[in-house]
Amino acid sequence: MANFAITGAQWGDEGKGKIVDVVSPQFDVVIRFQGGPNAGHSVVFGGERFALHVLPSGIFQKHTLNIIGNGVVVDPASLVKEIEGVTSRGIAITPANLKISERAHIILPYHRIIDKFRDIGENGPVIGTTGRGIGPTYEWKASRRGIRFCDVVDPARFEKKLSQEWAFIKNNFSHIAELDRLSCEQIMEEVTAPLKRLVPHVADTITILAEARARGSRLLFEGAQAVLLDIDFGTYPYVTSSNSSALGIHAGAGVPLNTVDQVIGIFKAYTSRVGSGPFPTELNDSLGEAIRAAGHEFGTTTGRPRRCGWLDLVALKYTHLLSQYSYLAITKLDVLDEFDTIKVATGYTTEGGTTQSFPASCDILESLQPEYREFPGWKTSLANIRTYEELPKQARDYLEFIEDYMQCPIGIVSVGPDRNQTIIRPGRFPNA
Ligand code: IMP
């Protein structure tokens, strides 16, 4: 049985949570492998909307095991709040259906403070981070100073580690006034109760996943952020601090290389980006505002307005080189319902002519001009359409052009936020 991965193919916010929710009944285990509370995955069903940050989107399926893998960074208080928010609405979350890797790193208050302090740009680029302490926690991990869940299972060991770490922070970050006002006792007070609440979920997820594979369970790996925000392959330095492409799965979940059979790339019918960094097809005009308004493009985690623009097929094709998608899923096609003309970038103009390659340098990316192909809009609501054949011809032409450019089938078309507003294409998606 095939194991799948779902990853964002743009700069995040593509609707991964919805697609994971739609396909997860076919899977036994859903695994998050990177990112942390910077992510915001929306799931809508039965007239209710849930915003998940660290919980895998399989949490709504009764039979599904959900795993927060070793590559995820977890803020204890924020995860407990998220769990309580979901359980208060009648969804069961227990140590049986949610496991947290004992190797996952913990976001502590000083990581959040350092993240916000650095992102004001006095001594480096303003990334426009979510301020959740993501970058510093991964930095602590790489510098071998991090505290992991295996360290907190024994409270005395945790207290010892934290006080050692706090001495290091005091010696090295005294220039940050907010840290100066914090004490080790306050940190303990903030995290002790949430950690106690989470400890029953802490587990050896490597063995759990190995056993699941041996039993023939089907695994679904749920990416957060997206390829263009990947620390290695995104628009560095305007990226997050983890490998948020499918290439991060094996290290971030602790599974062998042959585990993932198929990768689904999720992309929106247009493009959005939050925070700083190059965005060749950005629309800084009323059209961009119209997309933002129609798509409700405001951050799930921070509420920030998202930058909006046309679909960029050069960027999307670049992510395909890294991911080798088996299927694409297009979301928010309905957001373009009212537009007279829809554009997609098919190349970039450079001094030397046209290119279809996506440059590593942000300076070069910022200097390029997109070349567009125009499509007539369909000017009708797609919200109630449930089969591909019912889509207006203009919409099908748009999708077929994308498939042709990408050389990859579009297996799922999403025409609204609800679970039901999804077209799964027979012959182009398994089990459809
Ligand atoms: P960080 O992940 O908080 O360090 O933020 C780094 C960059 O990634 C910023 O530009 C954020 O806006 C962006 N980012 C992080 N998480 C998400 C997400 O889930 N969706 C979209 N952008 C994100």
C-alpha cells in the first residue's frame, strides 16, 4: 500500500490542512515532520472551522494515529491550548491517538524573545517571521543546546538542563532587555504544567512508525510551510528554518528512505506570501487586493495580510524538480470566479532573454520580470461544482494548461473551504 506525502508547492498557506483532512480517511497514520506553531492548517467540515498549528490534520479521523515527529519544534503551552481548543469541540485527543516524538525539540520563552528581537533588522535581514521562536529553536538544535521531550520526562533532569541553559543565555544575551526581565523560575512556571500535560503523549515514534510499516499501515506525511520556504531550497534567507519540502520527511519523521511512495504538491490557483522576500508575480495594486479579499488571505497564525499575485509556473516547476510530484492538488480555484482575465507566469525576462529557471539569488529573482500567459475568466461560481466535467470550459483550459506545463496530473481541485467542496478526479487520483 502506498505511503503519501503532502507538501506545499509555493510559499505556504496552500490549503494543506484541508487536503490532508480530505484524503486522511484512506490512511492509518498522519505524521508532521517539520515546522511548529508557525504553521496554520485550516480544516472545515460540518459548518465548523478548526485552525491547527502543530496537531496533524488526521486528528479528526477516529481511526487515525497522529504523530508529531522529531523534526517538529513544539511550544508546550501553545500545543496544550491547541489540544484543549480541539477537545472542547468534541474531538477526542488521547495518548492513544496523538504521539509526540521524544526527540522533538521544545520551544522555550527565550527562543520567542530572541526571534522577535532579531527580526527588527538592526543587524540582519527582516524576515518577517511569525515570532513563534521557530528559528532560534532550530538554531539551538543545530548548536546542540536544545532541550528535547526526552529531557523533560524526568522533571529533575529538566530543571537541571534548563538552569544550565539559562546561565548560558544570561551570559550571552544580556543585551536583550526582555530577556533580562525573565527568570528561570518564570520559565519553569510557564512550561511545567503544559509539559506535565504532554508527557503521556511522548513516545518512541521511530519504533511506532517502523511497527506501523511492518503491519502494512498506510502513512501520510503532512508538510508545513512549503518548498519555497525550505531552508535549503527556498528563497534564502527569506525562508523558515526547517526542510519544509518533501526532502525533509525522512530526517524529520525518522523513517527509511524507501518509505514515501507518492508526493502530492498542493498549490493555490494564484500565489500568496507572508513576510519578506522576493515574489515575482506579486500584484501591488487593486487586483492583488481583490485576490486578498476574495481569498481571505490573512494569516491563520498571525493574522497578517498576505501578499497576493498570479500563479507562477516557473516557481512551481522548480518545486517539482525537487519533489517529483505524483499528483498536484489545486486549491482556491473559486477565488478566481469573478476575474475577467487570469494570468500565469510561464517564464522570466532577463537581460539575456527568457528563462524558465528559478534562480538561487534573491537579488536576481527580484530583478526578473514575469512573462504571462492570459486566460479568460469563467465568471461564474464554482462553489457547488463536484465533478471535473461540470467545471466551465475556461476553468478546465486553465487547469489543463497547468498540467501540460508541469507534466503532472492535477488529481484534486478544491472549490471552497469545506471538506465537501473538493473534486477528486477519477483516473487522476488513486481511489477516486
Ligand atoms: P518563521 O518560520 O516563523 O521563522 O518565519 C519565516 C518565514 O516563513 C516568514 O516569512 C513567515 O511568514 C514564513 N512562514 C512561516 N510559517 C508559515 C506558514 O505556515 N505559512 C506561510 N508562511 C509561513
